[in-house]
Amino acid sequence: MQLLKERIERDGRHLGGGILKVDSFMNHQIDPLLMRSIGDEFARRFRTLQPTKVLTAETSGIAPALAAAMALEIPLVFARKHQPVTMAETPLRETAASHTHGKDVELLVSPEYLSPSDRVLILDDFLATARTLHALVKLVQQSGAQLVGIGAVIEKSFEGGRKALTSLKVPVESLAVIERFEADQIVFEGHIVN
């Protein structure tokens, strides 16, 4: 997705250790027009799979997943990191190691929002090691729903996450794929960006 790559080129920063800072448009401050374009692109790529729900992880996945859910005209469910008093007593629960937080995070979904009749599209901000995505897949499996696809706004292909998802046998789509970082340069699949 050219618009996204241009925004990463302009505002993304490699912080070292494989961390890409995109806080100015996706992870802290959100560019709603860019999110709308991202949502439209995900909808275009996944509409034929007929998802009935979009699932993501709190917090950074919510904006692009909501945009996609709006374009697909289906509900968005996000896995919470803390159990509020309003959540079912026994939520679906999985743990994932977070690269950016440097610790394990728990992901919780109320079973009333994912059911065996659902066709679930998982979307997240990043595909790196796929640990968070695997935790979301396990939540779908616990619910009895059918996983129909996985999407990521930005993929860091050098971290091996895509390969870790191949056994799921569902389409995996990324809107921008970063092959590697070279000091302060972002190397997208196919070309180098300063």
C-alpha cells in the first residue's frame, strides 16, 4: 500500500532492536484518513472470505481494525489486557510475549462476543514474531469460531512471523513489508528508503 509506505518513510523511525516507531500516525496519535485507507484496503483484500467479526489486540490494533470493520460493516472485538468488572467471569484467556512492552501480556475476550458461528478476521498493527497473533488465534480456537484470515498493517519479515503462521492455512496479508533495517534506513521489500 503506497500511501502507508510513504507515511512510514516520512514519519517512521527505527529505534534499534527491530523497533519501528510509528506513534505519530498509528500507535499514539492516529491519522484517521490513513486509517480509513487502511481499513478500505483490508476490506478489499478480505471481503470475499465473508468474515462476521474482526478481532484485534488492545491497544494499537484497534484503530486499523475498527477502520476495516467499518468498511466491512461487521463488529470489531478487541482482546482486553485487563479484565473489567463488566466482563464475563470466565473470559477466553491467552498470554503473549510483547516485544515493545518487554513482558508477557494477557489477552481476554468475553465468550459472548465470539461464538462458533463466527468467521473471524484477525487484524493487528504489526506482524513480527507473530506471538500476539498466535494468542489471538488461540482465542478464536477456544471460542469455536472459524479463523478466515490474518492481516497486519506493517510486517517486519526478518522476524519470521509469517512463516510461524503458515500452518494455519489461512490468507495472511500485510500492507507494508519491511525486509530489514540498516542503521537509520528502512528497507522495504524491493527497495531502500532513507
